[in-house]
Amino acid sequence: MPNTRDIRNRIRGVKNTQKITRAMQLVAASKMKKAQDRALEGRPYAQLLSRMLASLTDKVKDFSHPFLEQREVRKRGVLLISTDRGLCGSLNANLFREVASLDKEKTAFVTIGRKARQFISRTGRNLLADYPVSEEALFSEIRPVIEFLIQQYEEGAVDTIEILYPRFKNTLIQEPRLLPLLPLTNLKQFVHQLAEAEGIEVLNENREFLFEPSAEEILNLLLSRFIKRQAYQTLIDARASEHSARMVAMKAATDNAKKLTDSLTLQYNKARQAGITQEILEITAASQHSG
């Protein structure tokens, strides 16, 4: 059995760790609320934009666009969004498990987040580019990322644009999700998939539309904005997931540290009691021997 000094030193060390995890839990909780609000507030706009685009495309005949054309998939382009730091539970591990299921030879990656870049490099996968994004996750930061991917798509370097990210469901649940963006061969199906994921109803659009300046110009603009907006929504979703996962992980670590401290304190008291008992026995035996 370890002596009381060793146990006391370990208790002190666990309590110091508990203070650190508690502080990290509080910081993550404060960031989590703001990130969750941004993610949830942005979803109605993204959903409305997707429904509007699907409705307009359905109203316009003989409209063609590179984003809407199906082509043979020789190389998939995946934007992988992870965290820059660890200590967020299994968030990144679940993402990388999904990455491992993708064909290594037929997939090219663009990464956001230091953990994603390290994993793609370490596993020898095709890394096209890596982009740093601040904790605020501004729209201006995601724009060059998606523009680079669109350029790769138009030049034929990749035949799809997909986003793999931790989708925020609630504080306790963050699910890895692979969202296909391009090509948009079936916008109605895409809108229904989004609606099903969010648990909302898709309304039928029966209104007549008058386009000005022209349907083609409006749809060209909307398609580009739609892709960028969906990419931005995944980014702020990923940030909400990160702070939620880190808060939960740090709370679990804090609770475990408290349990370990209680266990060590009990062990310390038993060791001290055993030591006192041993001393009493030694004193009693010595007095009897002297008598």
C-alpha cells in the first residue's frame, strides 16, 4: 500500500487538474451558447435559400449550368472540417472514421482545422489545400475555401464537392455528416433531404414568377450563393459541435477528478488509520515487554 505522503501528493495533483478542467468547462460553456445560437439562427436562411432555388429551377425550362450536370465521378472532392485543438471527446475520431471509409485513391481533400490536416497528411491521403479559420468562423473566411473547390470542380480536378463535418444536433449529440453539394442534379431531392434532417415540412410552391433581369442571371447568382451559404452553415455547425463536445468532455473530466479525489481521500484515511493502529500496537507490545 502506498504511504500517506504519496497519496497526499496524488490528491493534490488531481485537485489541480480538476481546477484546470473546471475552468476549461466554463470557457467552453460560454463559447458554446454563442456558437449554438449562430448555428441554429443560420439554418432557416439556408433552408429558405435551398427551397427557393429548387422552386425557381423547376419553373425555368431549358436552363443548364455546370453545377447541375451529372458527370462520371473519377475523383471526389471533400472539404473536411475538424477542430484545431483536442480535448473534445470523440468528435474528431468519429469524423476520421468516416474519412477512413472513403476510397483513398479516388478522394481529394481540402481541410479546415489542424486535426484534419494532420490526419490527412499522416494517412497519406491526397491533400489539395488547407485553410485556417478563426474561432469566430466568419463568412469571409469560408468564401476562398469554397471558391477554390469550385475552381477545382470546374477544371475537372474533382467531380464532386462534398463536406464532411460534425453536425450539431444538441449539446450532447454531434454527428459526423457527409453533405453532397455538387453536382446538384436533383435539387428537389436535396431540399427534401435537408428538410428531413431538420425535421421541417417542405411546402409546395404554386406561385407564378416574373424574372428580372432574366431567369438565367438570377439562377446563376443563386447557385453560387447557395453553395457558399451551405458551406458556411456547415462551418458554424462544426464550431457549435466543437464547443459543445469540449464542454461535455471537460465536465466529465471534472466529475471524474472529483470521484478520484474522494477515492484517494478514503484510501488516505485508511492508510493513516492503519498507521495509527500499527503504532498503538507497537507501543502496547513494547510496554508489555518492558513490564
